Amino acid sequence: MNYKLDFQPVIDGLPQLLGGCLGTLGLAAGGMVLAVVIGIGGVVLRESPVPALRWAVIGFVELIRNTPFLVQIYFIFFALPLAGLRLDPTPTAILALGINGGAYAIEIIRGGVQAIGKGQIEAGLALALHRLQVFRLIVLKPALRAIYPSLVSQFILLTLTTSVASAVSAYELTSVAQRIESDSFRSFEIYGTITLLYFVMSWLLMRLFGVIQSHYLSYPVK
């Protein structure tokens, strides 16, 4: 084997690769915000007394969780324009990530809310707490403690899933790497580097969310 490593294209393209990392984090953050909004709204509708709304949410969750993300983003980017809705690559990626993550967020958030016993809520109301206080002190924080690890895992997964957005030319790390590789033909060096970059981003995010959990979501030591 006469292949010789040459990381010069990686060194020359490092500013673009780091910019791609920021693009990846931006897509993941936008997708996760939308996913949480969809998740909260989905939980509200899932608990609705109207059967049609409950079944609509169940159908949405099953449809999204049982179809490939690549097909979903292709549908938004290529099929929706036929119905008159045309989006640029970046909004397409955020929308697709949000819808995909939202299907999982619905189940995550619903599990956290169901973990709070109705007796605790009734006890809070019996103590003359305002409904907002009950929600903040009795429902929100314990539920957030319960679902926080799952939401963090979902955010990390969305961060890695952004690589699929390169299929519609959204600006993120993999799409930047593809352009550098097409100019230099140094596939091993380029994709080896972005593998390391994805690992570093995931590790740093896990450390950051771990610090947030230990400082703000852990139970106080008595």
C-alpha cells in the first residue's frame, strides 16, 4: 500500500471545518428548541379528552419514529415545494430535526409528567399554593429532573443526526468536509478529522449538561 497521509488540506480547511462545527451546533440547537415545543404541545394534545386529537398525536409519533430521517428531510425539501412550500436548506434541516426530535420528545416529556403523582398536585393545592407555584415547584422541577438525561441524550443524537442534512446542502460540518474532500481527494484525512470533531463536540456537550445538572437539578444535600 503506497498511500501517504497528507493532512495539509485539513490544516488549510480548519477554519471552514470549525465554522461547520458551529453550523452543526446551530442546527442541533434550533432543532431541539422546536422539538421541545412540539413535545410539550404533543403532550397537551395527547392528554386531551378529544379522541381525534389523541389519535393524531399517536399517529404522528408512530409515523416519525418508524421512518428514516433521510426520507423525512427529502420529503420536506423536495416534495413540499410541489404543494407551494419551498424552504432553503438550513430552515429545512431545522424543521426536519425538530419534527423528528419532537416525536421522541413527546414520549420523553409525557413520561416525566406522568411520574408526578396526582396526589402531590392535590396536596400542593390543599396547602393554598397558587397553580403556578404548584406547576413550578411540584410538577416542573421534579419532571425536569426525571427527563433531563433523556433530553440530553436526544440533543446529542440530534447533533450527530445533523450530518444527514448535508444531503440537502445545509451548512454543517459534514457538508463542509464534503466540499474540502472533493477539492483535495484526501478522504481518509478529512473524514477521520470530522469523526474526531463530532466526538469532541458530543463529549463537550455531555460535560456541559452534566455541570448544569449537578448545579441546578440535583437534590440539595441536607
